[in-house]
Amino acid sequence: MSSAFEKLARPVQKWVRAQGWKELRDVQARAIHAVCGTSDDVIVAASTAGGKTEAAFLPLISQVLQASAEQGGFDLLYIGPLKALITDQARRLDDICQETGLPVTPWHGDVTASVKARALRAPHGILLITPESLEALFVRRGLEIPRLFGATRAVVLDELHSILDSERGVQVRSLLARLERSTGHPIRRIGLSATLGDMALARAYLRADDPEAVHLVKATGGEAELRLQLRGYVSGNQNDAGPSATDAVAEHLFRHLRGSNNLVFAGARQQVEIYADRLRELCETAQLPQEFYPHHANLSREHRDFVERRLKDAGKPTTAVCTSTLELGIDIGDVTCVAQIGAPFSVASLRQRLGRSGRRAGQPAILRQYSIETRLAADSSLADRLRLGLVRAVAMIELLLEGWCEPPRPDALHLSTLVHQVLSVIAGRGGATAAQLYRQLCQDGPFRQVSAPLFLEVLRAIGTSDARLIEQAQNGLLLLGEVGEKLVGHYGFYAVFPTPEEYRLIAGGRDLGSIPLENVLSRGMMLIFSGRRWTVQEVDTVNRAITVTPSQAGVPPLFGGSPGVIHDRVISKMREIFEGDRDPGYMDRPALELLAEARRNYHALGFATSPVVQTGESTFFIATGCGTVKNTTLALALQSFGHEVQEHDGFLEIASAKADLPLAESLDRLASGGAVDLFAGRPNLMFEKFHRYLTEDLLREDALSSRLQAEALPEICGRLHVLN
């Protein structure tokens, strides 16, 4: 500990003594040795309030003070995902830097123009910035980047775990590569992260060329307290005098959240409005001030700003009932509790949402999970009998507790974000050749899976007379086109993550409502909406509309095909839960009863010994054991043979009456590697912000790299060869 302290500069040592610290934390001492004793990139992994900021900045500031500046520019760069986090970190660093002479400059949308102008005139010290604001600097002041960052010794990436598997994470990697190229020298990378089960993912993200050289400093013990509960409810209560499941959840939320700041993730916008309305009524009935407000993309900007301002106001207890709009990137301050109605779709998303709670020292992170299952009847679906929503919720929590998180697919192309970066580079440089763009973004940047021919196809697509994002001058230089200039000139350009789009469901010319759609859906597939089964007739990606017709009779499952992307590991964990006998202590009695019922039905149906259950003369329920990507791939492949398919978590429900081939023969063909057209049903392929500007062929390439896995079909179908 003392040897680590001796490596710090005198002003930094003075600050440490002023804090009254008897000693440095172990993670801080080890980080000081790693930063000061090597030139390696470093990851500091510790829980919230675990001392990560000081672990990184105490040695970095010391190095700046002990070295003679060879040129001007910001000495250190901090990239944080949230404005509130940047503001908080700026206060902490201001305190540390009081006697160092190093200025600390926060930079985001709420920082005044005078502060930014002063920093631009004389760049020095520490700059704290969001990815979007750094993108804006590249676009608006691209030629000044060498002057602004020529002296930058290191970049600190905060909340590294939150961007590993996202378009925003690819954007940050691209910005770092562009920064190094513009300054002409490598910039050390220091990642701050919550502890994860597999830190190799963070190492590979931080320095893709040499992940093994990234030094890991991981805290042991001292994890922030996590309080969680999973509550189970049954809809269609037989006691008409009792509250509905929705009312019961709303009443529980009202009792436990009132008087504090919270987030309630309720799923689709329709659910958000239902719960916000129930909670408003409870406030009025109790003659209490209104504290509960909806927040989703369909609401006006004025209303959303109002809710966000209330969340930041410590004097006004506020609970936002929201979709994923408040998951990341919006400044709402700290919240007491995060509630999740229905199972989340990824552990990463659950972790990110939970990260909004318990950010202050001594404050626990609180997760309230609500699972609503339908009351079983004689004709209830197998999906409901297996209580898939509840089991998925348990699987997500178990994986969260294990520290696991979804890894990014290493072969994903990220073509939408590539388009964004092409426009950004052209805007910042005033033009660029195709060769310059390819070298900077693909060869040296994060888009290394994109070949030169594919990159040229992307440029051709965004340069057509329809797209008009770019145009080519007579000398070959690529410039922004008419539409590209408008896009880049709008403040919304700098963020790569769009608000998740919802598709309208239309039956017989009448709007049924809307659902979020983040996975592949194709003509002929079945889905569940408003308690009914529907067969998809057409997916209109331009107008965000799905035309459907009523499907087969019977009681549909409460949870149908999921709108999110679920990883194979989640499905594997669900199977462990089905076949295990442990009752998690965080589940209430109704939830445990539902889990016991799910396990009984799983074994009664025979899934413990066979992956296939025949439910009728030509209907089947198959346990694929796969997550959304492989499940959807198999569904599209079977659909190409004429089977009607409905997706569930790790299962496919198949109707083969109108199929060209029996199911067994279809699976045999796929197991042998037979050719199949996954796009025969014209599925929706637009998911990211700039997908609309790409051709159908490019959208298919992008989908095959990230949302489909055709090469897995022989192995999957080989395992299902029990049909004969």
C-alpha cells in the first residue's frame, strides 16, 4: 500500500491525506502499480462505489504532473455514458485537482457554451465527455482534433460493461481508433467496469488487436448490496371480487415505491399506459400528490422532458413507468428501485437497468421483478403450461447473480453504425476517398469483418439517387449528399442508438395496436397479441406495419414470440431450472408455486427425455434448446418448406398440415446441410438507425452476421433427429 502511495505526485498525496484515509483500497493500490509501472491498457473492475474512479485517476493525474508537456491539448480524456455521471465525476475530479493546476472540463448538452469555448481555446487538463458529444467534435471540428488531443496520454472509459454488446459500443471503438489516427500516436485505454463473470469480453473490447496485453485489476469482495424479489401473479383470477393481476401489481408498486424516485420497466407502450393510469388512480383515491408518470417514445418531447426533470429533482418523488427509453443515455439521476414487469430479454439489459439504482455509497441496488402468468384451462397452450415467462425471469436473475453477460457476436458487421461513421468521417474531414474511409474504419477501426467489396456495396447503396447520403466529386472525393447533409446537421445524428421502433398490427384494415419488434419476423409466422393468435401476412418495414389474419382457435399463450433477442445461455439456464429442484430464496410463495407447476408439466410432457412432443395429427412442440438467433433461423428454414411456425423461448410450435414436406423430412434435409432460402417469407430486416438506407442484399448480409445463424442449422436439426 505504502509503495503505491509513494508513486503518486505530491499534490495527489496531499489530497489523499486530506480525505482521512488510513490506507488505499486494495484495488486502488494495485491499479496505481499497473498504471504507473507499465504502459499496458488497464481494466479496473469493482462494484458501484468501489473506488474505481480514484483507482484510475490518482495515478493518471500523477503521471501528467510528473511529465513535461511536449505539446498542447487535453491531457486526459474521460468518456462516460450519462450526463449525470459526467457531472458527478467532474465534481470528484475537481476536488482531487484543486492543487494541481489541472482544469476539469465536463462536456455535454447541459454545459454552457462559454465553458466549451474556453476549453477549445486552450485545451488542457481533463475532458469528460459523452460518446455523442465526442462524435459532435469530430463532425464539427474534425480538423482541430490533433490540436485538441495531441497531448492526450490516456482515455478512461467508464461503465465499460454497459456498452460491450451494443451499436454505441462499436461507435466508441470507432471514435477511439479515429482519435489515435488523427493524433498519430496510440492512446492508452483505461476501462472502468462492474465485475463480470468473463472479463475477456471487456479485454477484447478495450484492445481488439491484443486483448491478452490488457492488465486486469479486479476488486475482491466489497460488492454493493443487492436486494431483489421475484413476485408471481396469475391472471384471470377465479375470485371476481379480487383484484386483477395488473391491479395487484400496481397496488404493490404503489405501496413500495411511493415517496422515492424509481423506474418501472413495463414493456410495450400499451402496458406502460395501463400501469401509469392505474398508479395515477391510486394516488387520486388516496388523495396524494401525483408521483407516477408514463415515459415512452410516442409521448411528446415536452412530456418526456417534464418526467426527466422531475426524476432529477430530489424534492419531488417521481416514478417513471417506461419502455426501454430510460435504459441508457438519458440523464435522470439516481433512483431508489428498478421494477421490471415481465421477463427482460437480456441479462445485459437487466444489468443496465439495475445500474440506475444503488449508485450512491451505502445505498443498495433494488430490483423488484413481477411475473404474470395466465390461469390454466383445459385447452391452455403448452407455452403457458411451461410458464416460460416466469422461468425466463428466474434464468435472467440467476445469470445476473453469476456475473454473466451476453457476449457480442465477433462476426457481426454493424452496417448501420458503419454508415453513421462514414458520414461522420466525411463531415469532419470535408471529404474522403473510399480508400481512406476503408482503411480508417475497417482496416484500422472496429469494422474489420467488412471486406473491401462489401464496403464498396455500402458506399454505392448510400450514394444512390434514392438515398443521397453521399455523392462523388469529379476528383473521386466522397462528399455528403443532400440527405446526408441534413442528417449530419441535425443534433439527433450523433447518437447511433435509436428509440426502439414499434410496428402497428393491422387486421382487416383495422389497427389492433403496436408491438416492439427487434427480431426477425416473416410472412406465415404466428404471433400473439391482445390474447389472440395471428398469422403474419405481410411485414411493411417502410411504414412499420404488420398485416395479420386470425390464426387457429384455442387459448393462446400469454407470452408469445418474444420481441427481444435471447441468448443461448439464457435458454440453457432455463433448462437447468426446469430440470432442477432448487427454490430460489428471492421468489415469493405464488412464484414458487408457479415454478413447481412448470417443472411438473415439463416432465409430464416428456421434455426431460425427448426434444419433440407431438400435440396433434400435424402439430408439434419442439424444445430446440436455442436462443432467439438460432430459433429464428430454424423457424425461417421450416417456414420455407411451408410449415407454420410460432416462436417461444427455446421452443418452436409447428403446424405442418399445409407444409410441402413432413416435419421429419424437413429436419432431415436441414441436418444434411440442404439449401434453404431463409428470406422466402420476406422478413423484416430493419432494426438499426441507418438500415433504411441499405439495399435488401446488404440488410440480409447484416442479419446473417448478427440475427441469424444459418451455419448452425445442421447441428440443431441433427439433435432433433428423433423424429422418424
